[in-house]
Amino acid sequence: MVRQYPSLPVLLVDDEAEALQSFEITLRSGGINNCLSCQKSEEVLPLLAEREIEVLLLDLWMPQVSGEEILSEVSRHYPELPVIIVTGVNEVEMAVRCMKSGVFDYLVKPVERNRLVTVVRRAIELRDLRRENSMLKDRVLSGKLEHPEAFAEIVTGNEAMLSLFRYAEAIAVTSQPVLITGETGVGKELIARAIHRLSRLSGEFVPVDVAGLDDMVFSDTLFGHRKGAFTGAEGTRAGLVEKAGGGTLFLDEIGDLSAGLQVKLLRLLQEREYRPLGSDVAKRTDARVIVATNRDVQRLMHDGAFRKDLYYRLCTHHIHIPPLKERSGDVSLLLDHFLEEAAGELGRKKPTPPKELDTLLGTYSFPGNVRELRSMVFDAVSSHRAGMLSMGAFKQAIDQQAAVARGGAGGPDSSLSVDGEGAVVFAEQLPTLKEAETLLIDEALRRAQGNQAIAARMLGITRQALNRRLRNSER
């Protein structure tokens, strides 16, 4: 079933039946299939009072009630409604009066097809943005989520994350693309799925990882192919864009797309059209597009590896998910959630974690974010037998990551640098070795909340060695 676009009808007003039919055919060919025609100008204002309209296309010269009279009433009572004048009269003074009355655009018949479709699409996007601004204002002022159940898969108590939820809720009902950025493992697809649930779209959520796809595979995967399009194409196959019709197409890792594939994605977003391999006939799509990447797209643009026009098309709505290290308060919540999830999947009783585990995990930066924590928990629960949950699996995972960060055992620690941006900043007067050791131990104990075993691990020494240093410092 083809979804109606836009959700509210575009009202076409003209006293000529042929003009109305021409406008509707043109708009439908451009994917704007929710149109309402009105040939009698005296019926326009009563119709506007009865139902909400997305965009109004209005002729000026009509019997009974003129277009200027209708425009005046619309400006007074429906200022949020974009009005496009489509008239056979090319008068500068008339155009100026209309523009002063706040019309969105002024077109003179005959109107070129692409021009009409483009102007109406821009007016629909303007209406969408006005709705979003209003909804965002309401969400910010209320500080509440209307549909918290849409985010049930995302465990957080972080205010920055809750603000992202409110933003996602406000933009979910629009048709504009969404760009989601963030490090690997932060939950970009979960946010995309939440937006889809909130969008009220009837179609499917179709995820596609586009990283590493060449031109042929990308086109075949997304757009499909006709029989005989290439060697081995023994039948016609629909692509994932068609599968996502009426729903959401989620493209992950778009920062890895080649220049040629970026052009194809841009055309899909701008024209809402694509061509299956081997076909000369373009197909239209009404799928909402959400994209995600863990790469710095602005840096890619600066380096010439990502098209600016594609970026600006994508970032109409931009959601950046903070890494887990910036929302350390979520670690305890996620630990409890994953312990319950792992126990359920493995058919075991939920184990009790030691109190020290929260402290240990609180000192770790989680380069793999939420996904890494989940893997740690599942690994620990899979080897758990009885009693208190062992910290061994967590310590081993942290040690392995530390070795990777150092470039192998004994290598330089990447957490330190000599370019002035490292973790250690020295005053003009250097501390003595004894003073530096004391400061380092004090900081490790502070981060470990007084737990000497965890502080010793952070310092790369045994607990006994730390005890000796602490005893020596007391002398």
C-alpha cells in the first residue's frame, strides 16, 4: 500500500477543471499523491474551516470569490498555511502585493513540471519544520516524553540522553532525513528504531550496513535489478528501498560511502527516485531515510571525502549520541540490565555482582561503549556457576583493552601524550619524583573510591606494592 504524502492534503484551487487535473497529475508524478481539488472559490474558506490543509495552491482570477480575497482571509486566520499562487496573470504589481501578503511563491502559468513539484515540496518541508519547532518548544518546556515506551530498549538516566529522546520524539513525525552520529557501540540503531516507532509509519524498519559495499553491490542491494541486468540475474529482484516503502530505510556507516555512491544517495533523497539495475524506468519511494556513522563527517567534508550537498541534505536533523564515558552514571544501570538479560538468555539465575565491580567499571573508559559492556557481562555470566559474580572476566577484558591501547605489552600508554593535550599537566616548577608519585597515587585512590586493589590495577602495580608506597609516604 502506497503511503499518502504529505499526511495532510495539498488543496488545489482553480476555476478551470483542466488546470486542476493537470496540477494533480503533475504532483502525483512527483510523489505528492495526497491532493484535494476545489473548482468553486466560494467553497475554499468553508473547507479550510472544516479540515487542516498542508499547502494551498491558489489561482487569483476566479468568479464569485477572487484569489486575493481568499489570500487575505488565509493570511488572517491561517498564517501557518503556505500559499502558492499559480496564475495566468504575469503582473509585477500583483506579484508584489501577494508576496507582501506572505505567499510562499508566485508561479505563472504554464508552470514547468519540475518547478511546480519542487516548490510544493519546499512548502511541505517548511510546514514540517514549523511543526517541529512547535513540538520542540513544547518538549523543552514540559521536560517530559509523550511516548517513553518507544525508548524502552535504551537504558539510561542521563539527562543528555533524555534530551535526545525529546528531540527524537519531536522530529519523528516528519519526512525529513535524520543523521545519527556517535562512536561504535553507543546505540545508533536503537535510536533509529525508536524514531521509526514514533513516526507512525505503517511500513517496515529496514536496516542496511553500507560499509565496504562497491557500486554494483550497493545498487543491487538498495535498488534491486531487472532480469538479465548482469550475469547471473535470472529474475527480477526488488531492492531494500522498495521493501522499506511506507516505512524507514536505515543506512548505517554512510561515512564509508565512495563518491559515486554518495551521488546515488543524494539523488534518492532529493528526487525520491531510483533506478533498478538494468531498468531505464525510475521508481519512486516514500521511505523515510535515517543514516548513521561513527566517523567525523565534517572532517571528511574538509578532506574532500564527503559531499557537502549530501551532508547538508542529511543534517536537517542531527542526533549525536554521547559515548558511555561521558555518562558514567549509566554504567550501573546497564550492568544490572545486562546481568538480567544475560541470565535470561543463558537460562540461569541472575548473579549478584560484588560491590567493587561498580567501582572497577567506573574507572574504565569503555572504548567500545555500551556494546563492550554488554559483551563483558555476557562473558562473565556464561562462566558463572554459583555465589557472587566473579570480577575475573571484567578484569581480563579491561587488561586486554589496555594492552591494545599501549600497542602491546610494554609499549607506550596512549592515554599519555607529549603534545600538551595529555592527561598530565606540569607547572613551571616540576614536582620531585616523590611528590609526583604521591599525587599519582592520591588520584588513583580518588578514582577507585578508596579501593586499593582497583587503584593498584590502574597504576599497573600489585596491591602489595601500593601498600608499601603508602606506608613509606606516612613515614
